[in-house]
Amino acid sequence: MNQLDACMKRVIRPDIQGLHAYAVQPSAGMVKVDTMENPYRLPEALQQALGERLGRVAINRYPAERGDDLKAALAEHAQLPKGNALMLGNGSDELISLLSLACALPGAVFMSPLPSFVMYGLSAALQGVKFVGVPLTADFELDETTMLAAVHAHKPALLYLAYPNNPTASLWDDGVIERLIDAVGQHHGLVVMDEAYQPFAQRDSMDRLRRHPHVLVMRTMSKFGLAGVRIGYLMGRTALIHELDKLRPPFNISVLNAEAGLFALEHVGEYRRQAALIRSEREVLLQQLAALPGVRPYPSQANMVLARVLDAAAAFAGMKQRGVLVKNVSAMHPLLANCLRITVGTVEENQLTLAALAASL
């Protein structure tokens, strides 16, 4: 064993050494429909206006009150109820990490349905907290009986409910969600409604935020159209957000990111137009996927479609060979066997995706 190996063995936690880093697929020159990005750029005039505005930002100074301006603009955009507050994160990933850090008491349990966003379980593992994943039904709905039993057995400190869910794009039954919220409340836990895909869904959780003091709502500007800017935000009762915000690194949102976020909110009509296009194209994509032999697309309330094929590995490889990059999610959970996750792209991207899939089946 050389000196570096000996050093890493001694000072780096064994569970960290056993983890796999989050993998990002190389995508240069590909039709990129694998990571649920908004496929539309800003119109040229707005691009120029944004560039000029960012060019005037004092990047020689640390971020200061501009972050507060962004918080106020996001609170207005989300129609944040009275008595609640908002904190910023470097994307939702950082907010999940901060929640895990804040709630990592001895014996704590974090919980989520599975399959769902991988960062819930990973962030729990990084804090040494037990994570309990409860399988969805075969049709990717919440298994109410099993979920309620798990809540009462484990009394989770955090229950994550992605609404809509990733990678299934499900918008789960509201009655079941209400009963889960009540059950977690009986044990004085928190429920985090992860609304990363809210711009594409028919419903949201802001009313739950008004009615339940132990509910938090988490959103991101990534799916809104600013994936490269990395802005997430968490909303909840003021006293609760005050405690969580103590863990936020100082200046976690750069002045450039804050300015880009403010610019986007000032031009929210353009982003709403883009979201409407994506929702419309999603319905076309669902219909055309369903017409392909051996393909079963599942209902979607997000900017992605989950589709089961006969051989996901072969279809993925064939599509990649034809210049189209999707996500093969088969290995994420047994319920996802032979499933591909396809981001809704532009009209042209969707047609290229469908052609590549048809030729790869």
C-alpha cells in the first residue's frame, strides 16, 4: 500500500469510499433529453439584455443584499403565505443536504417512497442516518397501507414526497398525501414536498404549507429554465426556516446567479410561455410513444416521460448510437425494469428522439 492509499484509508470514512459519485453522461453533439432541462433558450433580445446586466455586476464584492432581493422576488412569485419564510440553496441538492444535516439526531430516520430522487437516500447516508425507502405500487402510485405502516413503525424525522415524482413523473393522490402528512405530524416529524417540476404540473402544495406547520415546500429554478444557474429555495414556517438557515454556507448564491434569477422573474411571462410549450409537446410525445410497438409510456405531470420497453439497455445503446441521449433508469429500482426516462424537448428534438427509439427497439 502506497502512502496516499494509506492516508485515504485512515482519514476518509469507509462508507464514503464505498459510494459511487453522481455520474453525468457526456453529451457533446447529442440530442440531450436525459436530464429534464428546459430545451428553450431566451430570445436573442433577452439574452443580450441579460448579458449586459450581468456585465455590470460587481463581481469583486461578496454577495450581500442581492440575495435578499432574490428571496423577496421568489416569495412574491410563489405567493408565500403569511407566517412563512424562504431560504436559498445552491440548487435543491444543497437544501436536501442541509435538511439532512439539521435533522441528523441519534436514531433519526429519513423516509421516501421508492423509486424517487436519489439524493434523499444519499444525503441520509452521508450523515449516517437510517433511510427507509417504501416501494411504490406497480403503477408508480403511493402504497398507502405500506407507507402509513412504515411511518408509524419508524416515526421519520423527514418524509420526502416528490410532487411530481422523479423518475416516474407521477402526481400522487392528494388524499393519500394528506393522510401521510397527518401521520408524520402525529410523531412530530417534517414532510418535505419536493416540487422541482411544479411548472409542468396541474397542482402544487402551497395550500398544504398554509395548513400544516410541519410541511416544507422545496422548489428550484432549474426546471423553470435556469438549470445552469443553480438556485433552489425552501419554504416553511418562519421559525423553522430560521433554524435551517443557520446551516446555510455564507454567500452560497453568487451575485451572478442572484442577478440571473432576478432577471428571469422579471421576465416570467417568457418562461411561462416555454412551460406551456413543454406541456403541449409532452402530450404529443406521450401519444406518439404509445403508438410504438412494445413501448408503454406512463402518465406524466413533469417535463419528462417514463417509458417501459422490451430491452432498455439495447434501446438506450441504439439511441445513443443514433445521436440521442436518454436516461436508462432500469438499475435504479426493480420497479423500473426496462424503463427509459425521456426529457420533453423541442418539437424537432422529440421527433429525433422518437425516430431513434423506433429504430432501436
